[in-house]
Amino acid sequence: MIRYENAEDIRGRISELVSTLNLEHVHLDRVACIRSRGSTSRGIIARCHALPKIMQMALNTKAHYIIEVISEKFDRMPEEEQTKTLIHELLHIPKSFGGGFIHHNMVNSSTVNKMMKKLNESRKENQENRRGEL
């Protein structure tokens, strides 16, 4: 049986990524972060779920997204690989934030690696700025 729980640690990491990578189109108030346990899915580390347009209309709500990490796989990964996985999932969210989904022809290791490079450069710059303030 699969169990789901809110993942506040993932929310914090997603918030940092959205801010640092300038993903302004991601409305954090409409993104849930969930950790699942007990999945028998093979090869899946994390997933991005979207609330489709028909559900938005029926529920009279705006688009929402869920980033789910599969605990058994995600939690065992090195931090950098976890970060790449979270970036990958964020890149599935389209700029319209309308309930759609960007597929793997656009979200791939090349785009993730570009974002990871940008993240590392930003983190390095922030560290240098902090050292200069001391």
C-alpha cells in the first residue's frame, strides 16, 4: 500500500530552486510537495502531477501541481542527484501554469544540466558575496 505525506523538506528545496533559477511562473502556493512510500513503480524517482483543465473547471479552481518524490529511491540518492531530480520535475511545469505538462522531449538531461550549472554559479556567487560582507 502506498502512503503519502507532506514533504516540507522538499518544499523548502523547491522554494529555493524556484527563487534561485528565476522560475517566476511557478506559483508556490499552488504546488504541493509529497513523499510517497511503498510504491512498486520501477525506475521512477519522482513525478510531477498536474490538475487537468476539466478538473479545474469542475472544482472551480486554478491549476495546481504536485511534486512527488518516491522515498525508497529519492532519499537514498546523493544530494546533487536529488537536486537534479527536483529541477527535472519543476521543468515539467509550463510557463502558463495552466494545468498542462511539458514532456520529455523538452525536459531532458541537457536542460537539467544547464539549470544545475546556473544553480551552482548562483550559489557560488552568494557564498562570495557573504564572504565579502564579513
